[in-house]
Amino acid sequence: MDWDKLRIFHAVADAGSLTHAGDKLNLSQSAVSRQIRGLEEQLNTNLFHRHARGLILTEQGELLFDATVAMSKRLDTAAARIRDSEEEVFGELRVTTTTGFGTLWLAPRLPKLYEKYPDLKVDLMLEERVLDLPMREADVAIRMKEPSQADLVRKKLMMIKMCLYASPTYLAEHGTPQRIEDMSEHRLICQSTESDQVNAGLTLVQQLMMHDVRSMLTVNNYFGVLQGVIHHLGIGVLPDYLTEDFPDLVQVLPDTESADVPVFLAYPEELRASKRVAAFKDFVQDEIITHRKHLRDRRSE
């Protein structure tokens, strides 16, 4: 099978348009069309349904596209291994983690990574959905549970808890609850029970909602919850790793907290020798050690 035709087919299937694929490949629409017709003749089948709104893959086209997607990811892996054979740490590193951890803990610490490796290009993908590392949707993941996918190298970084926090201004105006039943007199800020979140955090929110909370603000990530808390809207359910960078937060009802939540770093087995991955892993582990030390020092004050 003609590799060049497969490359063009993959671009067309991905774009859903001859014109958009041609723009991406720097080819004219007619040149792209000729290559697709040639591939269809070679395979003796139609790969696309053609209509006014664009192109839709046929069943046979879907089969071929699945194959070219897998080929593309394998080629990306090979290219990454070749790049990692160099002594320098450079190139793209795709990191996925949750919106909360990525915005509130990881991103503020990245200047130290770039200071050491200025030629590194980090693509930080923040979402609650668990990306498929073996299929190379990302290179490295930091997740709030142990990954279940096979063929992954995994490292437990730390344990965290979800706790209740408020601003000093809010507590001065509304008082500090002394018992969990007192939450009925306060506004609760938390992730929606319908949004993706760690089970321990969801369980804590459900426990709090049993006490007839009179007012609520729900957000679909912890960054939004934090914004509500620091703007004095109420008492928020937040991860305890925030206390280092937001020391003005006041913990409320310290005996009311979630179960321990493990934080894992994971990456595909095939990237075990990657210098970029190793550099990122060492950076995160060093920052975790520093983070723990700061928290211990604060508790001893």
C-alpha cells in the first residue's frame, strides 16, 4: 500500500474535508482528491461518503482510519525515542492532569522546570477525563487515583485530603461553624455532585449536603471553588495541597475531611528511557518533597 496515499487519507479523514486536508498538507484540493481516488481504486472500495457538508467515512474507511491512527501514534513514539537519544532535554512533553491540580499546584511551579530545561515544550492538558497513555493521547499523567491501564510505569507521589476552608473575611462576617450541623447556616462551595471528581471528595460533599445547607455554589473544578472561597462567598471543599500557596485560607471543622486520596504519576512503559519524562518526573518529585517540608514547617509554627 502506498504510504503517501495513506498519509493523505489520514489527513482527510481527520479533517473531514479535502480543502482543509490540502491546507494542512500544502497540497491543492485536486491533488488530494486524486490521491484519495487512487487509494480507493487500489482497495476497490469507497472510503468516504461525499455530501455537501463534507466527507464522512464509510465502514471500510473507519477500519482504515483506525489503522492509520495507530500507525501515526507508533511513529510519534519512534520519533520521541529518537529525540530522547540526544543528551539534551528538549522537545514536546504532553502532560495531562486535572484542572484543579494543574492550575493550582503544577502550573505555578513550572518556572523551575523551564529554568533548568529552557528548550522543553510542555503541553499541559487539563481535564477530568482520563486520557489513554498507551495510545499516546499524552506522555505523562498526574491523577488522583492509581491508573488502571496496563503497560504503565506508575509512581505514588503523595496523599491528599479534601477539607473545608474559608476566608478570614467570610468568617468574620458570618461566624465560624463549630459542628458539622452548623453548616446549615453557611453557604457551601463545592464541585457539583454531577461533575467528574475523586470519590472521596464526592462522598464528603454528599455528607455535608445531608445537613440542610441553606445556600450553595457548585462549580465543575476546584479552581472555581477556590475563587468563590477567596472572594468570601462561603465555605469551600478544597484539596489540602492548596494551603502552601494560599496561606490565608482558614480550615473550618478540621475533623470533617475526606478519606485519603493518592496522587499518582504515570507514563507508558515505552517511555521509561525518555530523558524528557525523567526530567519531568524528577522535577515533580523534588517539588513534592519541598511541598511536604513547607507544610511540616507551617504545622510546627
